[in-house]
Amino acid sequence: MLDMFGQAERKQLRPYQVDALAKIKSSILAGNRRIVVALPTGAGKTLLASHIVAGALAKGGSVVFCAPMVTLINQTIAAFEAEGIVDIGAM
């Protein structure tokens, strides 16, 4: 959601999402490069991903995000845009 200045107000992560993010970071620091996050439908995996993407972009990185179905691409783009991630390309 955009505020009156056109900036996105980021949704706060829930405690289990904060825990998942910490475990992802810990796994990366341990040298793992192929990390799988499994959460039930509606648990906020896309929101969690948007926080990861925003963090990488803030550090000057680039991100490739893949989705298993075309229908999920539009949903992901909308969710990322709602979180302030706007420079998105899709193939």
C-alpha cells in the first residue's frame, strides 16, 4: 500500500516469518546456496520473499525470482509492488 508520498508501507513479518528469515540467513552464512522454505498456503511466503528481495536490492544486488505457475507471476508482481519493489521484469 502506498502512503501519501507514493512510498510503500511495508507489511511487518509475523514472528514465524522473522524466524524463517533468520534461519535462511543462518543457512546462507553456513555456506548453503540451495535453500528451500516450506510454509502452508497463506502463510506469507511471498511477503517473506519480498523482504529478502528488498534486502538484496538495498545492498545493490540483483534477484531472479521463479514461480512454478504463470498465474503466480502476476500475484507475485502485485505483492512485490505493494511492498515497494517496482523495478520488475517478467518473462
